[in-house]
Amino acid sequence: MNYRFTYLLLSILCLGHFLNADTKPNVIIIFTDDQGYQDLGCFGSPNIKTPHIDQMAKEGMRFTDFYSAASVCTPSRAALLTGCYPERVGNLGVLFPNRSQGLNPEETTIARMLKSAGYATACVGKWHLGHHKEFLPTSHGFDSYFGIPYSNDMGIDRNMKLAEKVVWRNEANEEKFRSSSGRGGGPPVMRGTEVIEWPADQNTLTKRYTEESIAFIKENKDQPFFLYLPHTMPHIPLFVTPEFEGKSDAGLYGDCIEEIDWGVGEILKTLKELKIDQNTLIVYTSDNGPWNLKGNNTDKVKGNMNRRIGGSAYPVKGYKFSKNEGGMRVPTVMRWPAKIPEGSACSEVAGTIDLLPTIAAISGACLPGKKIDGKSIVPLMEGAEGEKSPHEGYFYRTQGVRSGKWKLLGNNLYDLSEDIGESKNVAKENPEVLERLKNLLQAHKDELNQNRRPAGNVAGGASPSGKPVDWSKVKPGNVFSSYHAPKIAKKAFKISGTFEVTEKAENILVSHGGSSVGYCLYASGGKLIFAVAPGNKKIERVQVAIEPGKVKFAAGLDAKGHLFVQAGDGEVVKSEAGKQWITKTPQENLSIGFDEANPVDPKAPKGKLKGGLSNLKIESGK
């Protein structure tokens, strides 16, 4: 199919919609980062006060079974903006400042769709879909952008474009910026495609995002507008203005949510003062569930009053990174007085992928000329009696599916109407349901494999994350998505190759994952060291001495779960403890010759390997 021709035809057919600009609703999407399912007053929080969002719920609708399309930052954002499951639009992993990938500029985002329908568009907040000019908001249909380009625990790309006048903080300057390794130091603040502040004053981000949003609303009050407000908080590290520090009963995390709620209140007040709130759709939701952190176990303790860092997913099970409900079911409130009945609730399955087609339906904008996965949920929003979810199956990436009350995850089947905490596998009692959901999931995977589209990749950068690993062409500097890396969760695997050892070899050969879950092979202090973070918050290591020269090596986990490492024809060194399986697939990408992000082993050297690595291969068992 010629998608360009199709898109042109659709644009012509939709031309009549441009004539009713005064009736088009304004659209605001507020997208928080790592907020737990329970962490709003209207969703049952016992110790976080959110009066303004609660008022939104009283004047609008709570969606109790609303899902993000991923349980981690980058793919969840790609899905929201494109109306597609992440696997369809490049299958991007978490992007870091040294990555060359981003959301493909050929994709149609909500902003691009609405811009073609006469809307003013702005992105204010955390972007995290690629920091290169080709991937920033202004290349995806947004008229303006203000915010940080990725998560607030990341650093910078020293090649980023600087504004003529930059606010340097904490004794920073251009020389330090240009010589930075990219790790640490904090993220930059950008306007458009330029860095205007480094490091970001994170204590004021929520306040500044609110002020920027209000300025945009006032400037565009006389025309339809789309504001995308992806907040940086409550992603860790946590920051608030002094006015909100210590204000909540849920520690710094609660302070962050309460400041965001204040911002929602300011936006609502502005809309009412401008007399445009009746015809403005506001969607409040989160990108995924909360971090699983110490003092944050709320699966069994309702509203743990002692939590200080992360949020609560109670009463659902799981956290960020997981495919359990707590990882992907998110608190969602929608308000649009002209259409949404006040004080209502919807328990039908819907998700962020549905926002693009829904907004197309209410604005008269044309849908993309490419396949999308989302469905219009206008009937659900309007509270139509007896209306059901438009999804026969809503997918938890490619690991699970929900259909009505049933959820399949792996080989487990849950009845969420009776068991919201996913505690009882009822597969044996419901073989027909099990078979139907397995067929749904397999058909979904098969269709994605046939119709996936590539991620964007700047010229000369690392290997595209959308391509499987071709070991015959691998070289230092390559990065591959975790999705296409060898599957090593609870499996034996082997890394092998040849490394040219210098007198002072301090190099990472391979790294996949981060300090929570992953593995890393590196040379340091005259030794070849294999380190594993199996998922139990410990780092396990084995090592063997190496001499200068070309050395064949092997490392990995054997069939009994022992770490092993070997240099040349020497003895294979194994760990004493067996069954050191890596418990789940690492979310971070596979990087060759360096560690692109959060290091698996804090003792591993930094920097990139320059040459000296050949015949690299990673093989995993079944």
C-alpha cells in the first residue's frame, strides 16, 4: 500500500473539518512519571492529598482499568503519542544521552495530527523519545518545546546545541559541558532544540512546567490547542519547591504528587478564568507504575504509611518494569464538561494507545495513513449505557493479554474481577479461556512481526535498536535493544570472542542491563571479570588473570547457574554458588565495548573500547 497516497487522500476527505475551528475542543494530556495506581485521593491514597485532581474526577470520569502500553519510560511515551504498541514503532528501549536512536520522524504523533487540523501544539516537560534534533518534539509536530529531554537521573550529550545564553549552575560552564563523559551532572533544560540550562534546577521543574503551560494556554486561548505535559516527577531522584517540601504525609514522594496536583489546579483555574474549560478535554494519567524500592512494599500493606521514596500500586500487584497490573495499570482521570458525565467511572479496558484515535474523533483530525493499534473510546468517555471496551485483547507488550475480566501472563491465567492482585492461577479450571487468550497473543505477535516499523537512527550512529543482532558485523560502539538481544532470563548463556589485551587494559567488552538486573564482562587490573546482577540487589563476580596480547575468552552462566569465566586455554573459573540465574530480561539495552547507561557493576571501568574485540558472540540456552 502507498501510505503517502493514502494519507493525502485522507487529508482531502477531512478538509471539511478545518471549517469548524471554533467548535474543536482543546486537549491537554498530563502524563506523570512512575506514579502508583493508588497515589491519588480519588484512587484511594490514605496519605497523599490531591484535591484538584479529585475535583477533576468529581466533574469528570475515573478510568479504573486504564493501561500504559509499557512499564518503562521511552516505550510508554512512544505508544501514547503514536497510538501504537511500542513494538510497532521501533521497539525503542530506554534511551540514554549517548544513544543515536529516537522515535522515527515519519511516525504521526498526536501533535502532528492535530497541527494539520489547525491546532497550536506544545510539549512541556520530559520528552525521552530521542534528544537529537531529528527526534525532538519540534520534529514531531510540536510548535514549541520546554523541558528536559530524558529522565532526571541522566546526564548530557556533550555535542548538544547550546543556546546563545545558557544558565550555568553548580559551577558548570561550556568547557565542562563539552568535556563531560555524559554520566552524572544532571540533565539539561532545553527550549526548542537548544540547551538553555545545565544542570537543571530540578527543585523548580514542576513549578516551571506549570507556568510554561499556563503561558501557552493564555497565548492560544482563541484557537484550538494541544498541550502535552509529561511531568518529570515523581521519577527518582525526587525534587520539589521549598513550599511543598515536607507538606505531605507520604514523604518526598508524596510532596512531589501534591505539587503536581497544585499545578493541575492552576491549569484548571486558568481555563475557567479564560472561559474555555467547558470545551477542553484534560487527561491525567501516568507512564507506568512506581519503583519497587525499600520501604515501598505496599502489595500486602494497604497504603504503607512509612513509604518515603516510591509510590503505591495497591491493591494491584507489581511495580515499574513488570507486566503485572502494578506495572502497567495507571490511575487515570478525564474531564470534559461538554461531553463527559460528572462523577462517573469506567471499568472497561482502555489505554494510552487509545488517546490518538479518540482525539482524532473529537477534533475531526485525520487518522494516520499507517496502521495503529488504538481504538476510539469516545462512547466510554460519554458514558454510553452498556458500552464495552473496543479491545478484544489489550496486550502487555508481547508477554500477556487481557480480554474482559481475563488476563494471561506467561502460562498463568487470572480472573481480575475476582483476583485483582493476581494471586491465583486459574488456568486448569478454564482451559478454553486459556487457549483463546494464547491464540490472541500469538496472533498479535505474528502480526507485529509482519508490520513493525523502524525506529529513527541518526546517520553514523550505533546499530538500530529495531534490528536483530548480526554477530558477524558486531563492533565496539554498537547498541541493540534488549528485545533483540539474546534471551537470558533464567537461562544459561555464553559470551565468547577474542580481546586484544594491552598493558593497562581497563575496558568493558559487553554490558546488558543495569545494576538491578544484567551482566557485564570487563577487563580491569590485569583480570578479566564477569559480573552478574541477578535481581536480588547483589553483584556476583568471577575473575581470571590475563596477560597482554590477543586472548580468546568465554564467560557466562552454565547449565547449573554457576558464573564462569575463561581466558585462552586456561582453567575455567566458576562461582561456588549455583543457580545465579538472571531473573528477568534486562530493560536496558545490550551495548558492545562500553556501558551506555546505568552500570551493571559499579567497579567496571568507564569509557569506550577502541578496537581490539573480534568474533564476539552471545549464545543462550533454551
